[in-house]
Amino acid sequence: MVKTAIDLRNQLASLEKAAPQLMQEDTLRQRFVEALDRFLQDKGITKKGVQVVLSERLIRGRPDARLGAIVFEVKLPQPIGDGISAAIAQCKGYIDEFCHQHKGKIARAVAYDGLAMAFLNESGEVIEEARPSRLSAKLESWLIGLGGSVATPDDFVDRLGPASGLAQEMVSQLWETFANYRQRIGFIDEAFAVWQSLYGAATNLSEEGISALRQRSRQQGISLGATIRPS
């Protein structure tokens, strides 16, 4: 799983370098879709009926690609192309059209211009925007979510294990929530202290375990204090 995540991030990083030199939007679109397809095949998601649908007409618009209920729009970066803002604007329209065409269903979207990527929720709101290589874990979690039911124990670990993009996304959001509210709600620190004691006792956390935990937190952009001690 870690290898796959790194491969996806590396592919997006490679496209970041190449995008400013690409003169054809079709070329960037093809390379981006190929990266998505390689990931889907590597994780066995294509075997569950999830396929990349290219240039499918909705009502008025035609998104560059669709995976399940996720639509994608690709633009060349400015100044050679219309850039991420134009891709976001089109994605908002696609979300509305998808919901209108597929009654009772909702869609999300990913806008991409090689140098930036934006994720839009079901309401067409941008929930995150950054360089594509920085958002590879989030993209991975969205793609894994298309795979339907868990088929095997390995499948379960791939989707929800500590190294999975979905787990990293959940932990990062939980940490961000704690950080935002801990000053206003003192109970958060108390609850965390109780959890820390119980976790240490239940897992017999060792120096090696603490080192691995700190390494994992650094990979997810979380800074741990010096209070974690072996049980």
C-alpha cells in the first residue's frame, strides 16, 4: 500500500514538472487519467467494475473524465491554459448537472491543472486546494472509496490500515479538529490524557513503538509533544 501511495504521489509530482512545458491540454489529460487508471488497476478496483469514463456528456457539459460519482476536469496551467480557477468553475456546473441527470444521486469533483488540484464536495464547495503531490493521499482515499464492499482482509488493510490514504486523511482531519478546539474545550486534553494512558497499557507501547508513531505523525504533518512515554 505504501508503495502505491508513493507511486501515485511521484506520478503527480512528475506531472507538476512537466505541465508548464505541455502545449496540449489533451496530453496533460491523458497522462493524468493514465495515472488514475494505473492506481485503480494496482489496487484491483477495476475488477469491481470501476472504470474511467472519458468525455461523457451530461446535460450541457462534458467533463474530461468520470469515476463513479466523481467528475474530473483538467486544464493547462496559466498562462499557457485557463488554469485551476476555470477547472473549478466547470466542476461546479458538472456537479449540478450530474445531480439533475441522476435523480437521487450526488457527485463530487476534482479540478486539476498540473500545478494545482482542488477537491469539491457535493455542494460544489472547494474543500481543499494545493499542489497535486501534496494531495495524493486525499485523492487516493477518494479513489479507494469507489471500490465498494471489502472483499478480503488484505483489502481491508489496504483501505483502512495506518498506511492507507483514507486513514491518513481521517487522522489528519481529527488532529486538525482537536487543534482548533482544544483551547476552547479543556475536556479535549483531559480525554486525550486518559486515552494515552489506556492505549499505552493496552499495547505495551515501547520505545520502538513510540519511534514508529513519531515517524508516522511526521509523515502526516502532525507534531507530537514530548509527553509520550513507554508503558
